[in-house]
Amino acid sequence: MDLSVISYGENLNVTLGVIKEFREESVVFSLNGEEVVIPTSTNTLNRLKEMVEENEFALIPIHMETKTVILDFKIPEQGLAELVEGIDEPHLL
């Protein structure tokens, strides 16, 4: 799933992915049905591990142009409305 977010004042197009595996200096994500390895810092790796402990299927934003994990972001109100649009429709439950 693609989404537009704001991170440190910059608009970024990201893809939401699910963590499949942690490695020593990277994380393997499932993005749109494909496995993608994203290099990460130790700090980011630890934050991601904490997130997975809380929610195994957390959707993590990945900026694909730079192959980086985006953890500090906000979703513009318009983007949030698009994200939740139709969430109560029976075929999505």
C-alpha cells in the first residue's frame, strides 16, 4: 500500500510493509507481496523490534527511493481520510 506522509517537514511517498525477518544490520520487509531488504541503524533496528513486540503485523512506512525506514512521520488529514475510506465495508472485514 502506498501513502504520502510528512517527515521532518518533507512530503514523502512511502510504501507500507510488514517485517518478515530481522538481520544483524538490516530488516527484511514484505512490500506489495515481495521481499525487500532495507539496511538499518542499530537504533532503528531496536525501535522496529519494539514495534513488532507490540504488534506483529505493524505496517511500517518505507521510503523506496532512498530504501529507508520512516519512523517519525505524520499522515496529512487528506491522506488519513483516503487511508480509512471504506474501512467499514463488509468485503474489507
